[in-house]
Amino acid sequence: MDSAQIAGPVGGRNSDADFCGKVPLNQTNLVQPHGVLLILGRADFSVLQCSENTGALMGIEARALVGRTLSSLLPPEQYIRVQERLTKPMPGKIPVSLTLNGCEFLVLFEAQADYYIAEMEPVEGRQATFVELYQELKFSMAAIESARTSGEACAIIARELKTFSGFDKVMIYRFDGDWNGEVIAEEREPEMDAYFGLKFPASDIPRQARELYRTNPYRFIPDVNYTPIRVYPILNPRTHTFTDLSNSNLRSVAAVHIEYLRNMKLGASMSTRILRNGVLWGLIACHHRTARFLSYQTCAVFELLSHIISAKITAVENTDAHAYEATLHSQLRKIVEHISTHGDLLSGLQSQGEELRSLLRADGLCVVSNGRVVRSGLAPEDSAVRDLVYWLQSQAITNLYVQTNLSSVYEHADAYATTASGLMALPIQPEKGNFILAFRQEAVQDVAWGGNPNEAIQFEPDRKAYHPRNSFRQWKQTVLNTSLDWRPEETEIAEQFRRFVVQQTLNKS
């Protein structure tokens, strides 16, 4: 295990922001070979484009298929069924079982402004019935619903999905505020590498990929070693551009991600989103050592469980957040009542030093008013506090300001980083240098990464082509000069308190 110490935020160079997110993932013009892609005209269901594997999977070569209508490919009763389904407004993709040229397919139709996208997967062998799938789901749903915390719910979903899907490993991957991911639950075969507790840099799942996960329930790669299939013709005749495949399950995978999976020694991968309040919270990541194909029915179970685990995590974490907010509001009311009945605002604040530290979850507090510094708890010396106020004024800080690594933006803070690495500044009359400053002491963190985050991207000499890292060996990072983060509930209550003090100040003037 390698290690390093840094003075600053967790992680290394943020390649996620400055490079990885620029690749146009939705316009690859390539698909994976386990299904057929058709682009159909809205008016007559004519084939505008198709993937070039139609000959292998349908018995009709792509060049012969383009221009034909769906009515010429389907039995009349099935064509009528498609028309009926697509004329009824329905969000998302519409599944229909069809027989094309004597071949059985499960087809997902998605309406676009100028065309339909039809994703067709061959139906082979016996398919599980609804009753069989429901029996599997019923126990999983009950187990998830019984969870009392988000961590417990994640452990349950990892266990249940591994049993249901047969993947070699199922992990729950949660994003932090900088979009680094941490594996918080894991079920695996003994031969698979353990990633539980490890962090992975944001560049592993860059910005564009995260946005696609937000709008698509899952991403399935049944065979990492597949040969991409081109779409024919290259340009969509309706738009005269590449067809936007953002929502396509068959969309081909970026070469750098395939290389990443191969470096992990994987043969198949499945990722399913977890949302909280509509925001990407994490992923269910499934890995397999060899190629593994899942039917649409199985993928649909992943999608349903994604909704269930998202709802559970949202409910649990929102309940916890509301309870914490209630506690903070109760503390705020007592402080406001005391200060409101006190004759002098500064004296009222001074007498509430301990209560204010508790409200702001701070180790130290300074009230700075007209050059006077009133200190409570762990805080820098008065001269250092005045210098800090001058710096805040020079930075034009007029709204609530939060920094967990103060020395990274204000070099003089390095002298007192152990006692005041974190700063929450509440401007009261910033033009006069009047602030309330809350400090948090250094919280030395040992972070275990799945590989060195500073080596997440390896560039070629031309600085254009790049490769993902090929080592996921645990890399330990000791983070110094950094405090614990302030939670959203804490910054919100701080802003409410700041507004109260500003109003009180205005009333006294």
C-alpha cells in the first residue's frame, strides 16, 4: 500500500472538471452488438437508420433494411399494436414484444422530436414470468423497506442484487460533495478484489457520464471485449447529424471506459443509478469476471429496485435531516430570544458564546465589531483575527462564506491551522469589518483510495490521447490542515442567524 500526506482537500488534480467531461458520449454513432438499433420516421415508421448487425440478428442487411417501413416487417396485428402504443403519451421507453422477419425481439421505443429510437434485443430461451420475478422482488423490497438507515439499506440491496443477478460483485458507490465516490456496501465472490471503504476520484465517472446516469436508470455492458457496430447511414436524414443516443441502452461505450474495465480485469459491468431528491446520490455497480448477458426482464428489475432504493434513501436521509434541522431551529430560537431581550447586541452575543458555538457546530468563535474582538473557545489571536477580517474585506465577502481548508486560500492561516483549519464567516457589516467568525479545528483524515487519485489519468505525449490508471492498489492519503465539512443544515441555520443579527444591527442604528 502506498501513501502520501497533503495539506488540503481530499483527492488530487480534478481531471473530471478540466478534461474528462468534454468527450461527447451521446454521439458515438456506434452501438453494442447484443441488440439492433432502428431509427424510425415519426410519420410512416420508415427505417431512417439502423445498426449494421441487422443481417446477423434479423436476417436483413442494413442497406436493404433502410427505407423499408415497419408495416412491411411485422405481422399486421403487431404493427397495429405498435401504432396504438406509440399514439398514447407515455414517459420514458415503451416495451413491445415483436416478431421481425421471423425473429422474436423485445423492442423499446422512445419518441424523439423527429423520429423514434427502437432498441431491439433478441428473445432467446424461456423468459421468467411476472409471478416469478415478483416473488424475487417481494422479498428484496420487504428487506429494503425494513432498513432503518441508508447504510443498512445499501448493504441489503448489495446482498439481494448479487443473489438475484449472479454477478461476481455488487457494490454501492456513494458520491461526496466533490463527486469522488466511496464504496459503502459490497457483496463479492472471494476471488474478486475488495473495494469496500475505498474512494475513487471523480474522473472515474466524469461529469457527462453522471448526467447520463441522472436521466437513465442503468448502463449495461454485457461483454467488455465487444466489437462496436456502426450505424448506417452515418447521418440521420431528419437532423443531418449523428443521432443523439443519450438514452440508448445499446449506445457504445467510450474507449477509455472499456480500458478502465479491462484494467480491473472485468468481462461485464452493470451500473444502476440511485437518486436522492432527483439528484444523483450514488450508483449500484455490478462486476463480473466474464461476459454476462441479462435479459430485459432482469434489467427491468434493476430499474425497479433503483427506484425503491432511491425512495428509501431519500426517505431515511430526509427524515434525519428534518430531525437535525428541528434541533438547530430549537437552539436558534433560544439564542434569538436571549439576544432580543438583551440591551446591547454585542454583549448579548458575547454572553451566548457557548450556545453560538453549539449552534454553528464550531470549536471557536469570534465576534468582531468596530475593531473589538470577543473570543470564545479555540480561536486565533486577536491580531490574527483582525488580519483575517481585512482579508475577507479584500475578497469582498458580503454573504455567508464557508471554507474547510482556510490555509489553501489564505496563507497566513497556516500558522493556526491545527486550531482553525475551517472557517465560517458571517458578514454583519462587512464594510465596517464587523463579522461573526466560527472556526473548526483540523481533523486529520486518513483516506483510502482505490489507486493514486493523482494518477487517475495518464496522458500520451501529445497531451490529447489519454488512458485510465491500470492500478487499483490501495493508496492511503493523510489529509492535513482541513476541518470537517459543514452540513447543509448547518449553513442554512447560520444564514438565518446572520440575517437576524444584520436586522438587529440595522434596528439599533
